[in-house]
Amino acid sequence: QVQLVESGGGMVQPGGSLQLSCAASRASRSITNIYPMGWYRQAPGKQRELVANFPYLGFTYYSDSVKGRFTIISDSRQNMVHLQMNSLKPEDTAVYYCHVNDKGVDYWGRGTQVTVSS
């Protein structure tokens, strides 16, 4: 069973940057070789939404709301996945979750809070 642990959340002012990281354990292989793999977020009162992911090898997806500001990074050396978030906006405030689907089974981390506020 894959275990995912997110880190890097916090509070930042509008226009600021944060980098989230996701580490995996108990996986049959490196998280960077599991597809799809990426990041979701859930704001208060809203449904969880896909932010960015690697749907399969060689392809990257970004939601329209973060395109051009966020970058998903696969770090095979450290077996981690990062989400670099720049030009943050108040509407980016949410709990961010790391997700993989390994052999048809969804795995989620517990989430990390990101708050963008002045």
C-alpha cells in the first residue's frame, strides 16, 4: 500500500511562492514511475479539483486556473514529486493533496494547507 506525505504548505502573501513536496513510501516502485501522479486541491465549500499531474509518461496536465504559474516536477533521484507555485492568488487557498493511482487503486496524502492572504 502506497503512503504519501505532503510538506511545504503555509501562509504566503499574494504574489508569493511556495513549493509543495510529496514523498512516497511502501510503493512497489518509485513514485515517479506511477501514473497518473500529481496534485489536487480542495478549498472550503468546494469539491476537490485536479491542479496538475502527469497523466502518463511524457505528458503533463495543468488546470486553466494555474497554467503558467504552477509547475509540477518529478524528482526521480529523491523519489518525490514537487509542485512549484508562483504568483499565488487568494483563490489558490486550499488544502493540497498528493495523489497517485497505482494499478487501479487511488492513494492520497493527508494534505497540506496553503493560505494566500495579505
